[in-house]
Amino acid sequence: MIRDRLAPINRPRLTAPVMRYLPVANVERSLAFYRDVLGFVVNEGDRTDYGMPSIAEVISGPARIQFIHPEANECRDVAGPKIVFFPTDDVKKMRGAIAELGGEPGSIERVNWIEMEMFQINDPDGHLLWFGEPFDDPENPDRPAKGGQALQALPELPFNNVPAALEHYRDVLGFHVNYAQHDLAVMDRDKVTVVLIARTDKYAGIGSCYIYVKDADALYSELLEKGANILGEPISLPWGLRQFHMVDPEGNRITFGQPFE
């Protein structure tokens, strides 16, 4: 497990998934900056490059940054300075922590149109890094309306023992029983419904589904504490999803994913 090198309890945290490739001229210089000034931890283990030839990776909570060679042919479309936004739980403390570690962050600015307080710092390659925290502004007439249209998933997952599966989805995965009989159970959690069906010749094998969630890390911690069979920690992917996988007692696979930009 990778943990932040500078992570006392009161240290501000990054709160939302980020996954970016950044071209760097000197990888050791960049590693030192992200580690010693921004408080990231260097991933010394295996990493997945997703087709991009990364040369190093740093992680801070749900944020992942992979460094790449700017001259590599595969990276021509990502060359040059980039802008990366890191949401944090305390923008003032984050700015103070970075300054204390030798960084030169800009002043905190209030950006009303996105309702964020933010500051800027440049990394050694000129990439523009923004750290921000939302603020409430109920008087803002341009504030977007709450709510909206939501989609519901209704996968069917097969089991040899539906009553045992019902207990697992209820007690471990946090679903509620909508309807149940000996060979079928309809389970609800928030806006998602999963149907547990009897495994027969028609419905043989195992099933799988993908469930979009609000906070992958919070759900991961909840399910891990309850004893779910989780296959790994949440990971932020370059196509804008932070996700983790689990399997239920009969091998059905569920992936929980949090979208991000």
C-alpha cells in the first residue's frame, strides 16, 4: 500500500481523483518537487502505463501523476506545459504547507463563477498546478440548480444460493431488500437496483456489472471494513474514472467507479 510521505492527521488532503501525464525534462528534479514540496509519494512498485511510456509516478490520495519523456514519439500530442487542478479539503492549510516546505505558491483567489478558492504554483517544467476548495455562495444567481436526471442500473447476477447471496448483499454491500423469494431477490442501494437470480442452465456462469458512485474511496473503506472481497485499492485511470473491483461469494464481479474530469 502506498501512503503519503508527509501525512500527519492535520495535513490537508487532496479530495478528488486526478490522473494526468506530464512531460518532464528532468525526472529526478520533478520527483523531488512533487515529493518534497507538494507531499506526494513516489510509487516504487509496479505501475500501469495504459499505452503511454511513463518513466515515474507520484501519488497523493486519489491523485496520480505519471511523468513522461517530452521527446517520445508517442507523447507529441501531450508535450508542452499543462494545467492540473487538485481539489483539497483546506486550501489555506495546503498553501501554508507547500510554502513551509519551500514552495512558492501564489495568493489565494476567490473564483466566483466556479465557487472555488484557489491558488497556483508552477512545477519545475512550468506546468501550472491549481489547488482549490469550494465555497458556498447561496446568493449567486448563476448557481446551478440542484438535482437532475439520473439513470438506474438493473443487472441480473446468478447464484446457486440466492438466500445466502441476499444476506451478503444486505449485510456486507449495504443493499436493502426490495423483494425476495427463494430463487430471486431484488436489492436496492440508493439509485441502483441489482437482481439476484437462481443459476440455471439458462443463466449459467457468473455475471458482472459496473456501478457509478459518488465517492469511490469512501465506499471502498466501507466495504473493506465489512469484509467484502475487494481485489485492490481504488485507482485513478487516465480516461476519467477512479475505480475498484470486488467479487461476491459466488464469483460475480462488481466494479465501482467514480467519474472525474
